[in-house]
Amino acid sequence: MREETILSPSQVSGYIKSWMDRDRLLSGLLVRGELSNYKMYPSGHHYFTLKDSQGALRCVMFRGDAASLCFRPENGMQVIAAGRITVFPRDGQYQLYCVRLTPEGAGDLHVAFEQLKEKLLREGLFDQAHKRPLPAYPRRIALITSPAGAAVRDMLRILGARYPLAQVRVLPVRVQGEGAAEEIAAALDWANLHQAADLIITGRGGGSMEDLWAFNEECVARAIYRSQIPVISAVGHEPDVTIADFVADLRAATPSNGAELAVPDQNELYAWLDGLAKRLEKGTGSLLARRRKDLERLGRSRMLTDPGAYFRDRRLLLDYQGQRLGHGAGQILSRARERLARDSAALDAMSPLKVLGRGYSIAQNENGTLIASVKDAAPGERLELRLSDGSLACRVEERKCL
């Protein structure tokens, strides 16, 4: 009778693991599926599940491999995972050890670009209200770019030709490869810390999306956003668009175009100044001509040719006004005399003395009260009758009523 082999759980898992590790198909596998239960632990390892309509596969991506991810994996995203299938002996579960993760239908750089763009847009880094106006006549310009590229030579040449008054300073950085984004962000911060310029141009010449990727990094975008110095983003060729273009105060199609937008053209300034000089000359000539005519007119005026005429005219005017004043005063006095005569005649006509002169009298009692009715006096009462030429003392003998 054959003796049966008895294995421990770890031996079984180890055997299955060694068998899977020898399988060429399972050791270099590409798996297409939908991301689910995606988690990133503090250790830096990523754990997730790939699923389709009929099954699911557990996956792990260790920190070293996850560091190369250019995009942020999200649940529901269709991806292609590259790695090997093996068993984790401790729990006997097989899973995919992922070494590379790529979004299906689009490159990982494109997905990373769109994700970062959406994130910064929600945070307001692209808001027009945050854009700073460029100085019209910058005195100092900082170029944050590679010191060896054709882009910096083009910008220096154009700036020197258009506006030689500006002092141009090159802050050399790498614009491609690992660490380039950090150098660009550090140069932006340094320029602001030391107030090294009135205007910053950052960019590089054209290239692939991978070549331009430093200007799509979040650290560069945030450095541009917090810059107190206006920033022109001049990256690649006209069709190239980077995250830096959205955050910068002004986007230039090319580095050469950035230099053109940064400064005025001295030829245009000379033409403008020449036009101002001509306008000033013409305006001054017209003003002098008008003042010359005014001077000639005043020179022919009577006041200057015969100064005494002014005083003679004023003397005649004074006499005329005096005559008018005397005539007016005489008329006022004449009208006042006539009014006084009318009022005196009216008062005289209404005087009681006139009535007495016509034979009438006024009766008063001893108290001086006028007797207007027979009822006002009693028999025996003493009265005084006032006539035109004196008065009579009388006594009432009898009252007779009409």
C-alpha cells in the first residue's frame, strides 16, 4: 500500500506559488478590467480589484511601482494592468502583483493632465479674477528656462531688439526630466522672495507631451498661482497647451511670442513719441498764432492808443448818470407832494371842525362822553356844547324823542 503524502497549508500554498511562478503566461500578464475598491495605504502600497461582468481579480501594486504612476487611479476607470499572478502564502490567496497601470483608451499622461486640470479648476487656480496685469514698461525681466536651449536665445534676441531698456536675467533650470518641475517651482519662489523682476517668463521650446511634462506638474502650477510677480507661460509651439498656461497671467503661443508680449516695440514707441512731438509742435504753433492775433488786436485797441479816452468816457458816463439821478429824484419828490396834497384835502374834508363851522355842535357830558342819543342824557344833567368858535355850558330841561 502506497504511503500518502501529507502537506501543511503553507506547503500547499508554496507548491502552488512555485507552480505559478514557473508559468510563463502568468509571469508576464496583461489584464484588462474595471478598477474597484481602490485603496492607497500609508505604506505607499496600492490595493485594488480588477473586475468584469463575470469575475474579479485581487491586485496589489507596491510603493516602488506606484511611484511611477502619472495619473490618479479611480474606481470605475477602465485600465490595463501588467504584472504576474502568484499566491501570497500567508493567506493562500492568489492575486496580481501589478508593476504598471495604464488607462485604457488614453495615455496615462493625458489622463493625469485632465485630472490635474479638473482639480485646479475646482480650486479656482484658473479664475480670471486672479490674473495680474502685466507692467506696460517692465524694467527687469526674469527668464526661467534652460540656459542652453534655443528658446532662451530667441527670447534674449527679441527682448534686446524690441526693448533694450529692460534688464533681462536668466534663472537657469532644467525643463525636462526628473526634478525639472521642482527646479522651475523653486526658481519662481526665489524670484518672488528676492523681488528679482517686474515680470517673469517661464517656458521652453516644443517637444512631445513627455518633454513638456514639467509644466504640467502641480508644484509648478501652484508656484505660478502664488507668485506676486506677473507670469507669462511660453511653452512649446502654438498647439501645445500645459497646466502652466491655464494658471499663468498670460499664455504665449511660443517663447518668442512670450518675449513679444512682455515688452513694447521700441520702433512703435519712437513712432508714438514722434507723433506726440509733432502734435505738440502743431498745437504750440496754433496757440502762438492765436496769441499773436490777440496781441495785435489789443495793440490796435483805443485803450492802448489813447489811454485818456477811457477816463473821458467814464467822466461823461458819470455826468449822464448824475443827470438821470437828479431828474429821477425830482420826479419822485413831485409825485410825493401831489400825494401829500391829496391826502391833506381828504383829511380836511373829514375834519369835525369843518362840520362845526357849518352850524353843528357836539354835546358832551361832564365826563367828556359824546351824547349821541337823547337816551344818553337825563333831565337836569349838565352838558357842554362845543361850537366852531367855543363851547356852552348847558343843563337838560327836558328830553324829546322823535
